Amino acid sequence: MVRTNVDAFASNDLPGPTDDRRRPTAARLLESCLPRLHTSARIGHLPGDDMRQRHTFRPPPAVAAEPHVPAASGSKAGRGERRLVWRYVDIYKEMYTLRHMPPKGASRQVLRLARRRGSITRRELIKSGIHTQTLSRLVRVGSIERVGRGLYRLPAAPITENHGLALVAAAVPKAVVCLVSALRFHEIGTQLPHEVWIALERRSRGPALAWPRLRVHRFSGKALTEGIETHRIEGESVKVYNVAKTVADVFKFRNKIGLDVALEALREAWRARRFRMDEIHRYARLCHVERVMRPYLEALVG
């Protein structure tokens, strides 16, 4: 688009009136553009002895003072004007690129954070005052790889069996791992979900995540906020419901998950002493399944 406009200016092939006096040539284009280049091309990282010295691009006075002389697009004067225009456009592009280059220490800081935490998110970089362009440049050269939406790690970092939970936590920080995914995390039962089951507040916005696939359930009040544990997985803080809350939730959603899954989780968790009886009663009342669970709890202790 820029080349087309500049060529049109340089060759006088602009749409509109046919009067040559109203068609700006390359010289008039330079007269109007160079003052803007002079004011906007101030940079702080040009090559030189003093990298912190501020430089200003100042065009030659002869160019700005050049009179308006119409030139045909195919003439030598027209081609010369066009080359002159592009020479200053290239200088401006180079100065603009240098102005927006991240500082040299930013890449080392990103790699140091990734080694310390195991993984790093775009949100953490912004909080640390590091421009996201640094992260994009490291991904481009292969120093860091993108493993999910907003989540990055070193190429040699190990991947755990709960890799999907870390990806979900990075993309949806408010999500809490629940139900079948929580059972799998606590190693209770034989269920192997192909989706990540998460709980969100009823009025919260639905997550837009292509992978891993999500099964979203809407909780509210204490049913959402009670019984949450925070675990560190691949450098990411993952919120998961504890064992007693998970068993009560499974009984609450027994029509969707299956009563056999709920009974298996209850028996196995109680046999492994993963919860206390007063604890499971409290979460059963919270999830409004106390009457449903009472006969099964009595059978366990009887």
C-alpha cells in the first residue's frame, strides 16, 4: 500500500482533477513528509559510541528547499525523485525498527524466569515490565517454545502427566479443576477423561481454548469457593478441589457422570483414608446431597 501511494505521487498518476498544478510531485511529497520524519524519528538505541545518545534524522536542506518541478513518470527526473523518496522511507523504517527493539538484557531475564519457574506466561512478563516482543523473538529463534495459549517454556523442560491442567490454568486462571479431572489428579478411581473438567462462576465468560478440550460446569457461592487446593504444575498455579469436595460433587452430578463412578470414588477414597467422615458430611451438606450419601456412608462405617 505504501509503495503504491509513493509511486502514484512520484509519477503524478493520482486520481482526481487533471490540473497538473493540483497534483503533488515527489518533491512536494518530501516537503510534507520530512518534517514528520524529523519529529518522529527520535531513537535511543542507534549504533555508535554512546548507545544512549538521542539521534534525530535531519534531511538535507537542499531537498526541503527543492522547488516544485513537475516530472513525467518515465523521465530520468521522475525516476530520480522516486529513488530519493524511497531512500528516506528506508531510513525511516530502519530508525523505527531500531527504536522498538527490546533492550539486550530482556532476553536473558526471560530465560532466567523460565528456568526458575519451569514455564512462564505472557501475563507474568507484562507484570515484570518486559515487552512481549522479546518473547516473540525468543520463540522465533527457538530459545523458548509456545506450548499453549499464553504459556511458554524452555524446549528441554519436562512435560508431566498433568500437562493439560497447566495449560488450562494458564489460559483460564479462575478455573478450578473438578469432578472427573479432579479424581484423576488425586489418583482415585479408574476414570481417564479425554477432557479437562473445570468449574467456573455462573456469570463468568466462557473460555475460548482450542486445546485441551474443556467440560465447563457452573458453580456459585460456597459450592465454588470451598475446598480449593492450589498445586504447582509445570510452574503454573493450578486450583483443584480436595478429595472430600470432589466426592461430594461427583454425587451431585451422578446423573451425568454415573452413580457407579461416585460409589467407586467414595469407597476407594475412604479405604485410602483420603478424607475424614466429618469433612465429607460438611461438603455433602454444602452440595445438597447429604440425604443421598447418608446410606452409603453408613455402609462404609458399619
